[in-house]
Amino acid sequence: MVSVIIPVYNEERTILECLASLSQQSYQPLEIIVVDDGSTDKTAQVLSKYKISSASWRIKYQILKQKHLGPGSARNLGVKSAKGEILVFVDADMTFDKDFIRNLVMPIEKGKEVGTFSKEEYLLNKENIWAICWNINRYYINSWKLDSQVYKRILPTYYPDHQPVFRAILKKEFEKVSGFNSIGYTDDWTLSKKTGREAKATKGAVFYHRNPQTLLEIFRQARWIGKSEFLSGSLVRRLFNLFRYCILSSLLIGGYLAIKLNRPQFILFKLVYDFGVWLSVLLSFINKSLVK
């Protein structure tokens, strides 16, 4: 059995689409565990009414709840109830090709790897200009598909087919190190640090990821990202990122990419996103604790 763990926090608009695509997976038996991380919207009501279709009788479904402690803690709670030998970690803003699980876990089942990830990621809400701008900001490309060349730029210190974030892993390996550390935005990196291993890319595990699609969502996500250890984890990083995300840098980078990629909306996106990050970095001088 494979156990799929989904941490959710205020995901009333996206979680049903995620669950629907998981219920149609070709790989079975499957266990889907949703952990409500203290949602304050209607996520709990949406989850309580959801039923796996009768055609998917080999799929088990359960809901767990906790106070708002962050995705790392939510994943750890989900694993405590998991019965599967292989764990799969996904987010509520994702949907999946019907063979996603099968192709993701195949190298693990064959004993070739202890953990895997997929590079075959597509933008789910590619019709939304702000979602497109999010991809431009992350990868400096005007694309809705992430390919191997993008990953080479994202992870320059890692081999193209390896990365420190696991999408699937053997449960026994997870339990050896007591799971994730709940340190905020970069909690999903902690499993690799604790195990001393990296995930291996697997082929054919196609999935779709929904980016923030309003300026308010972008600002809130940027605030969370700005509190990560990569941006606010030390005095040097704080000082550097106060300059990196200041309004002058935003205008210069935003204007350049808006012209280069013919996306004039990117200037506004860049100002909103960078201000969210900049504000979190600034406030980290007062409160150095990482976001949960």
C-alpha cells in the first residue's frame, strides 16, 4: 500500500480537485490521509462532506486535525496513522495524471531507490496572468512547464536528477529520522538533511501545480517565503535580502523581465511579491522565529 499525506491549511477552493484526481489513480491500494492544519475557512466542512467514489473501493480515506503548526508537523501526524510501506507527500493545490503514483513509486518498489521526486510539473492555472508571473519570478522563463534545464538553474549544486525534497519515500527510512523538522517554509528540506539522502527523479509522474492567482495571495505567500531560513536565517542574509527585495531592485528586475518576456503585468507582480518578502525580512530583526 502507498499512503498519500496531504497537509491542508485554508484550502477550501482547491482540496476537492486534488482528492478527485487522487481517487482516479491507476495505482491501488491507496491510502489518502488529509491533515487539517487548523484551517480557519470552510476546509473542514468541505472535507467532512467528501466521499471517495464507490468505483474506488480500494482507496482508503481519512481526515486528521491539529492546531496550526505548519505543514511539516501536519505531515508527521499523517505518517503516524499511515499503513503504507511507501509514503507520498503532495499539496492541496496539486492535481495528478492517473499514473502519477504508479510512476513515482516504481523505482522504490523495485528496490532501486529509497525516495523519488518528479520534474514533470505543469502549471495548473496557466490562464491566470498572476500565476504565470509567479513562474516567471521563480525561473525567469515565460513558460508553464518546468523542464530539466530549469531544474539545473534552480538546483545548481545538485545533479539534475537529484534534489533534497522527497515526493515519495520508504516509510521505514522516514521513521528512522522521526520525519520532518517543523521549521516553516523549508521544512521539506529537513528530511534530506536528516537522512543524508536525496530523492531521485523518476519518469512519467506528471502533476499540475496551482500558483497563487491574486495579488493578495501573492503577498501572503511572499510573507511566508520571506521568513524562511534561506532569506532570514542569519544577519548577513537579512541585510543582503533587504537590498535584494527593495523597491529599486523590484523596479529594475521587474521592468527588465516585463520587457524581455512581453509581460507588462510582471512589474506590478514584482512590486507586490518583493514587498511581501522585504517586509518579512525586516520584521525578522524583531522576531527571529521562522513561520509555521
